[in-house]
Amino acid sequence: IAGITQAPTSQILAAGRRMTLRCTQDMRHNAMYWYRQDLGLGLRLIHYSNTAGTTGKGEVPDGYSVSRANTDDFPLTLASAVPSQTSVYFCASSDGGIIYTFGSGTRLTVV
Amino acid sequence: GENVEQHPSTLSVQEGDSAVIKCTYSDSASNYFPWYKQELGKRPQLIIDIRSNVGEKKDQRIAVTLNKTAKHFSLHITETQPEDSAVYFCAASNSDSGYSTLTFGKGTMLLVSP
């Protein structure tokens, strides 16, 4: 079934640890995105990638890094997690930057 | 950059009533305005969108209106049903710039009571 797969579904992480959230799509979409969702703050863009090999910063990029080695994968890395990074993380992709398809999300708790 | 304001943050209606959610945007270059519905514990899903070359678009019980001069757009849901209960997000982007990112409003929690 075509779509976006995120892993893990949920994770409890000790502060200071490194963590990579995985995102894979099989729709051959050029653009991919990472958003975080916090109650009362909506969906805020962390990083994006318009095509393989390129990335850009969104509204809240600090503490996060991404890479786009190929079309299908767009991992998000927290180098040293802090409690304020507790959130639900959604990966999304689009073909042409318009209609987004979202993954099912990763619920991350940093303690 | 773009800033999208969404109101109200919560909205309670009785089944069968209409619901209206309003958004304003700041960037006059924005020309694409989608609405996403997110049920509890699920991913956001596109329910309707509108581009700047039209003022209104309908899809069954859902409609979206756009006023480019005032830079605001609204979601209208008629004959609401309990299954309409969810969080709704508006968003805006400039689709003419090739690849562009969506800026989302903070969301409206809609509760439809039977």
C-alpha cells in the first residue's frame, strides 16, 4: 500500500540521548517534511527537503538535523534530546509541494 | 514568512447545526489554502482546498470561501454529524514558487454533540 511509514510509533527517551526518527515513502514524491505537533501550537515545520540531496530549515529547526540521501527516506535526528522536544512528530511528503500526505506520527517523550 | 491565525480554538455545536472556522494569513503571495482534518490519535488528512483564482469551493457538506483582499478564508460545515468531531487545521502556501511549505494555523477542536 502506497504511503508514508514512520518509526518508531512511540518512544520514551532519556534527556541527553541521541535519537533518529525514521520516515520512508513509496510514492516517489520529491518533497518531504518534518513537523512537530504540540497542543495549542498546531503543526510547526522543523525541516524540509524539496529533492534528494537538498534540505532546508523550517520554523523550529534548533536541536534537529535531517538528511536526504535518496528520494524515499528522510530521517530526523535529535543529537541530544531535551524535555522540550517532547512532542508528536509527523513526516509528510508531496509531489509538487501542494497536497501533503502525512505519516501516522511518532510520539516522543523526553524525560 | 507566512503567519496563519485560526479561530476559534474550540467550537461546540449540536448535531445538524452549521460550523464555521475562520483563518487569516499575512503573506499576500500565498495562493493555496488547504484544510486538514485530524481525528483523535490519527494523522492529518486533506478534506478540501482552494486556490486564489476562485472565491468558493464546495464538496457535499463542506465548503471553503476565500477573500484575497482581506486575506482570510473560512471552512463551512453544514448539517454537522458526530463523526465531524475532530481538530481542523487551515494552512497557506505560495504554490507558484515551485516547491513551497505549508504554514498551518493552530487548529480548531470541533465537538458535535448528538
